[in-house]
Amino acid sequence: MTMNLQFAKRMERVQPSAIRELLRLGADPDIISFGGGYPDASLFPTEQLNAVYTEAISRNGRLSLQYSFSNGLPRLREQIAQRMGRDGVTCSPEEVLILQGSQQGLDLTAKLLIDQGDVIITENPTFLGALIAFNPCEPNYVTVRVDADGMDMDDLESKLHTAKRVKFLYTVPDFQNPTGVTMSADRRRRLIDLANRFDFIVLEDSPYREIRYQGSSLPTLKSLDTEGRVVFLGSFSKVLAPGMRLGWAVASEDLIQKLGLLKLAADTQCSTLNMTAASLFLDHYDIEAHIRSIRQAYLRKKELMFDTIRQTFPQDVRFTDPSGGLFTWLTFPEGFDSAKFMMEQSLPKAKVAYVPGATFFPHTHETNHARVNYSSQPDDKIVQGISALGQLLKDYLKA
Amino acid sequence: MTMNLQFAKRMERVQPSAIRELLRLGADPDIISFGGGYPDASLFPTEQLNAVYTEAISRNGRLSLQYSFSNGLPRLREQIAQRMGRDGVTCSPEEVLILQGSQQGLDLTAKLLIDQGDVIITENPTFLGALIAFNPCEPNYVTVRVDADGMDMDDLESKLHTAKRVKFLYTVPDFQNPTGVTMSADRRRRLIDLANRFDFIVLEDSPYREIRYQGSSLPTLKSLDTEGRVVFLGSFSKVLAPGMRLGWAVASEDLIQKLGLLKLAADTQCSTLNMTAASLFLDHYDIEAHIRSIRQAYLRKKELMFDTIRQTFPQDVRFTDPSGGLFTWLTFPEGFDSAKFMMEQSLPKAKVAYVPGATFFPHTHETNHARVNYSSQPDDKIVQGISALGQLLKDYLKA
């Protein structure tokens, strides 16, 4: 008998992803990729990390190389609870779950809450990685307009009046992925009111929150949460190193317990060694000083990129001006196809990559946008890549 | 409005797990736990691991601490393909997927294949961690009898004639978890024939395969696979260190592609640093020599435990005698409740823990068994714990 392999129905929703392609492009040294959400590797605190890994292995390898706790090392959960406290979120270590990057929090939250056909509300556009994490649970998406102040609460409220089976709302309130915009304080309060009134969970994904280089921090949704409805996701990927694969969730103890069981089932636990190293880093070094130096570097890079954009891009290409994070969002004239342009122009002619915007829209797949990262390339590549892109765009849009 | 939180239906199948409890007991230094599947931490190659982590971070931290590839580091996939080749499985690096421990392979395979109500065939008893990974996909289980030669193929064949919607069969052919038995060569061939004839996938979970200390290796199911039906799962947890959280799947390129997309969605990738360190370890050191030393140590520990069992246990407690792996399986007289005995006798009176057998049976929850690990405790604790258990059992069974 020949094989007649039937995949689960959810696999119809699991398609080859632009992210995988970006990870590939990001690893190709010939290509100037503004695609991934890569932090600047030259800012990794390699010396200190080397010291804490050495300490973790040589002083206590029998513990740090062994199995440990599915919800995460108690000491690291405590340290994260303390740091969250300094950011206005009062929580106990029992309300913290260590994750294999905050990406895992997206997967586990959807698993926890979504039956086929349940509704997830997202910004429009929204983070592609969230859609690919949610898709295997076969949700329906209801999307909400985004402007310079983040998710439009009037649009949200009108949609809540008609949407059925809304299980959770997914938002990146700080320096949103992909647009770079930040939700205003008023809208944050209104979102919590709406969540309480219409009875849904809010999944607050905030991996860039600490990378703010202009203005002051706005309260997290979690700090405004009055009914234990917010699941906050944080990450060490942008402030320490993504290669450690460490993120965390903060939520009510009941939710953390259930997410922890799903975590145990999915992969037993995070790397004990990586958790130990992160914990020792927080004990021995001043991570806040390290984050300040990242902020300065990214602000400088952003300004370099934006100066280059202003000098070389055609006038009719618009871009957002974020106060933090890693991305700007380009909007080209109507009818422009950013995917086609990348494949036919920028990649072959200038070896420049970005993320075409269409995949960030759950339904409408608008083609005239692109997400551009300014944190990962060195200065000379930023100038070289953006200038080349500007020249190609000028030629192309004129033609 | 007060919160009216509705979890996904699958959560009815996700219950607090004995494994989490075991991870806790394993971390309590006052308790002699024969529960977890912990390797002996004194055998971790800490000096060499220290060296490769230092090399990974200090020589090339910009790469090893950065994002990399969702399917795993190319060099590590190549090294695993080579090692699999030496074990009789011809495969390319594209047929290898790096996992967050082989546990993740259980989660992803169920996600890939199982719609609610589809059938997974398992040994009876089977690995509890597999059940908790599969349960969120809401399968039905069909269970097959196990004897000293592993899964009973007559029982399997008769069940295949009546079972509908069989998607895959899950087996631990080498030193099975929990019983320690090994599937005979004849049965392996017959299993592949049945898989071809009845058209199902075989999930071969073999984390203990390399820890064989008596007799010779039998061919993996993957090496007998003629139609690309076998997904093989391997692990570095028992031969290197579980705290690195690294395992792998070997399957047809089509299956690996799809599992890789689910991996990307679930957690982006494994730790680049841990993958780099494992790869450097394989390049610089002789892992086969290291594994030989583990085998010797575990054989010695097993014999120490078995001598103590023979000297101190009542005659009517039976135990399996595995040729490898980490576990023996105790069978107590009918009517004995091993969970009750642990909670009321062995834990309070001797601080000794094991895994009560009931949770390993998908349907029948037989109470008169226990899984006992002999790899993780030091010699004196093995003698002390097993002797105390023997004495308590004698008193209890006599009464």
C-alpha cells in the first residue's frame, strides 16, 4: 500500500512563512537584510555572558545542566517579578512563567483559549509571528484599525458590539510590530474598560518595551488590569541575547498554572543553563545600564537610517517615526507591490531585503507597505542599503 | 462584569501532571527520588562543556547569541545525520529537525497529524510525557499489550482490524519508558510491515537507545522504514545534559518541513548558543567514549539497585531487568495501590519517591506498578532508599 498521509485539518492554516525566509536571509552575509527583528549583535554583553556561563557550569554544573522546573527557575521568576514591579506591575514569582522566547507565550495562550472558530482580535496590521502561532488553533480574526496612537478604540468598540466568541485581543502596545506606533495612555485605559465590559482576555506582547529612546514609558496594560484579564509577555531577546531563547509571561496564578501545564507538555522546560545564566547576569551586572546603552545605539541607528531615507527616498514613500523598538513601517503609493519590488528589484539589484507588508494583514493583505528594521545592520550597511533602496524606488516609481 | 473565563475544550484533557510533581520532588534535596528520568549529574562532561560554551561565546558570540535557523544549526543537523548514519539510518541534514528536547517532537507530531477523535496507538503502559503532549490534540488511544519483547504484534494486528482513524503509533522500542523492555528484532520488522499495510505513521521515541550496557543494538524502526513512515526522535539529554534542552527528529523531508513550520510557530527556534555548544562538543570531543563511560556507570548502578532489591524486597514484588536505559518497572501483588503506598508510607516514613504506575496506562490505570529510576541517585542513596522501601513493603504486605 502506498502512503496516504492525512495531516490534521489545522495544517491547512500552517503555510510556509515569511519569517523562516527572513531567518535565512538574515544568515546570508551577502544580503543587507532589514527584514528580521534582529538586535545588534555588536551590543551583546559577551564578556559578562561568558563569565556567567562559566560560573553556571564550573561552579554548579550538576544543577545548571540538569532538568529543573517546568515553570522556570524560582530565582529567575523572582527576579522577573521584581523587575516587573519596578515597571508598575505588582506580581509574585508564582505569577511568572519562563518561556522559550515570548513567541512560546503566543502559542500557549492560543492553545489555552482558542477552539476552532473562536475570535482573536488583532491590530491591522499585526505581528506575523503571532498569526503563525495562533493559526494552528484555527481562530477567526477580527482586525482593528491602527493609527499613530495605536489601536483605534472606537473601531474596536463598534466591532465588539457585533463580534461573537471573542476569546482574546492581541496587541503590541509599545512600538508595535510591524508599524512601530505606541498605544496612547488614554487608549490603554479604554482598552481595559472594554475588556472588562465585553469579558475578554488581553494578550499584551511587549518585547520592545524597554527599548524606548524618546519620551517616557506609558503604563503597561497589565499594570492597569483590574480583573486579572491581562497576560503580559516580556523577552530577554532584545535586552540580552535572542540566542538564549528566554522570555516570560506574567498573568494571574490560575492562568500561569494552566499555561505552565501546556509548557510542560510542549517541551518540559526551558534550558536550565540559559535560565541560570540569565539569573546570574541579573545578580552580578547592571542590566538597566546595559539597556541604556542599547537605547542610545538604536536611537543613533534610527536617526542614521531616517536621515538616509529623507535624503534618498522618493517623497511619496511615507514612514512612521517610532519612539522605541526596532522597526519603521513604510507606506508606498497605492497599487505598489512591495513583495514584487523586493523580488524583482531590491534583492537582485542591490541585495537589500525587508519584510513585504502584506503578510501582516490577517485579511486584506495590503501590498503597499514594508517593515524595515534599523537595529541589526552596521552603520555602513544601513547607509549603503537604504541609499540603494531609495535609488531603486526613485527609478521604479518614476517609470 | 465579572470574568467568565472559558478555556479551550482541549484543556479538559490537560490535567495537573505527575511529571511536574516529580520535577519538584527531584529538586528537593531531602527526598530520595527514584521518580524522574534524570541522568546522573556527576557524569556530565562539565569541563568540556565549559570549554565549548566559552569558545561559542568568546570566539563568535555575535553569531552564537543571535537568532539563527528555525530548523536548527546546519552544522549540527549535519553532525546528527552522520551519527544517525553510523546507527544504520541513511539521512540528509534536511531530514533532521533540532528540537527543544525530544518532548517537543511529541507535541509537534501530534499537532501535525491529530484531529480531535483521531487514534494514536500506544504501548500499554506508555510514557506519561507522551500522553500529556498528545492530549491537547484530543486523540483517542488504542493500547497494545507489552511483554518482555516489547509491543505484542498479534494484539496490535487484531486491533488494527477494528480501529478506525489510526493516524500514528507511538512506541519507545529501546528500554521502554516506563517498563524498560526492548522490542525484539522480529517485532520491529513486523511493525513496519503492519504500518505499510494499514497505512499509519510510526513515532519512534528513542532517547535511551545509546545507553545500552548489555547485548547488541537492534535496528531502529527508522532504519527498517521502506516508505518514509517513521519519525525518529533522539535526544542529547541522556548522553550530554538535559539542561541544554536539545533533541532531534529524523523523518522524510516533507514531514520535517511541516514539523519545522510548527516548530517556528511554537518557539521560533532552539537556543543558538546551546546548539553551537553541542556542535562544538561533537567536533572537539569523543562523545562515543563519553557514552561508554555513562553505560558503565549505569550498569554498575543498576546492579547495585538490583542487588539491593533482591536482598530487601518481598518475594512477591516483581521487576523487569532492562539491558539499557534508566528504569525498572515494579509489579506488586494485585490490589496493591502504589500511589497510596507512596503518599502514606514511603514518602512520610522514608522520604522515598518513585512514579506510581497508574498514570502510564491511558485507560486502565492499573495501580499495582511503579516506575523506578536507577541512574540519578548516588550509590549510598540507592542502597539507603531501596532498602527502606523494601522494609516498608515487607511490613506492609505482611500486614
